Amino acid sequence: MMEIGGTLTAWAIPLMCVLSAIAIEWKWKYPQTHIIDFFRADPFNVGITLLCAAIILVPLGWWVAIPAGAIGLGIRALASEDSRVMWPNRWQARSAFVVAILLGTLLSGFGGVSTPVGAPEWGIPDSTENPDAANWPASEQYIWVDGTTILVVNHVRLPGTMSAIGSGSMVLWYLESSGTDDERLKQAMEKLPNPGLADWMTLATIAYGQSHEYNGTNLPYTVKDVKLDGITIAEMVTVAVGTWGGEVQLLTSIKPNLPTLPFSGLENDPYGEEYVLPWLEANA
């Protein structure tokens, strides 16, 4: 139910904000005229409302639609004299619609996400809470320890997005550019016997912006070295799966890279398929 509620929130809130702004302005200025005439009077209103209704089909949702719409309006204003004439009279209402969409997009980030699911062979998760998680956007994080490997599954709400296309890559880009991966590493390493070392560990990106076919499904991934005092002690691979409705599911596997182990890190499994494939099957 949380996932369904989050999906409906991501779609409905921006649309309702825009329709509310339209209705308030129209009834305030023209109380005796039907609101349908408001749409007929300004194609901008029709376009932005239809875009709200069809946002589920737009890759990356409003992250693409807003800048693309701004470019389109700029081109139309340059090409059409009627459009240029209408802007001075309609800029306040149109600005209100854009603000309503931005507000709705931000609010949609509070929509719930589904509960993380691991492969059956992982057993019961060692941690189901993330006290350091931000309230926005909504997320859930479970951690498993399988022998010497740490497995982290995150479900994250991508605000303003309904389409599964490109959402996984978007979240990996955010993790790469914001430093969030360092916080996730710290939380995972705290499950080890010597959790105090977590504060001294850093990440070095080895592979980013690439994709791999996991059992017929092409998914974006990143590979990073976990370093302690400049020495690589583990390797980390993160795979992202975008779902329709604006939720992105992440699996991070952290394998130690120590000389005493017969198979260190990702040497024989560079894409983390040992854990990714059963995780995908469990979530199918």
C-alpha cells in the first residue's frame, strides 16, 4: 500500500496543484464564466495540464519536462507574435502554474516506498533501520551480512518522476555527485566486528556511467574501491533498478579484498552477479 500511495502522490499532487491554481485564479477574476473557457483562452493552460496527466510517460518526469517546456516556450515566443503579446498579460498566472508544479514535485518526494526484499538465501536482514536517513525523499534501507560480504538494499523515491526509464542512472549520478555513497558505506561497515574503522574509510570510483546485462535486463551500475589509509580493503558494486511509479531500487554488495582470502573482491565476479541475479529474481 505504501508503494501505491507513493506512486499516486507523485502523479496526483503536481496535477492537483496546477488545477487548484487554475480554478482559484479563474473564479477570482471571472466568477460568471465557465472554467472551460479559461483553457480555451490560453493554450499554455491546456498544454501544462495535459503534461501533468501524461507525466508517467516522460523519462525522468519533471526533471526533463520543466527545462524542455521552458525551451519550447522560448522558441514559440520567438516564432509567434501572438505568444509574445500574451506573455505580459499572462505571466503571473503562468508563473503560478510553474510554482505549483515545483511545489507538487517536492511534496511527491514524501510518498512512501516499498519494503526492501533480499534473496531468500540471505536470511533475515541484520538491520532494517537507517537513523541517518533524510525525511526527503522517502527511502527504506535493509542490510544483510552474508559471510564476509555486506549487502545493502535501498528503495528510494525519485521526486517528480513516474517513468522507469533513466531513473536508475539518475539516482546513481546523485550518489556519485553528492557523497551519499560515503554515508551508505559507513552505515554498512558499522555491521563489522570493528565498526570504529568506518569513519576512516573512503571510496574511489572505478566504473561509473556504464551498464551491464543481468540475465537479459540491462541495468546501470557503479564499481568503487573501499580504501583505508590509501589501501584497498574491499570493492563495492551498486546496481540500480528503476520501477514505474518513481521508485528506484538499489543493491550494493561490498566484498573484502584481502590477500588472505582465496578470491578477493570482485576478481571473479566484476559485476556482482552472484548477488544481483538472485536479488532480481526475488523482486520479479
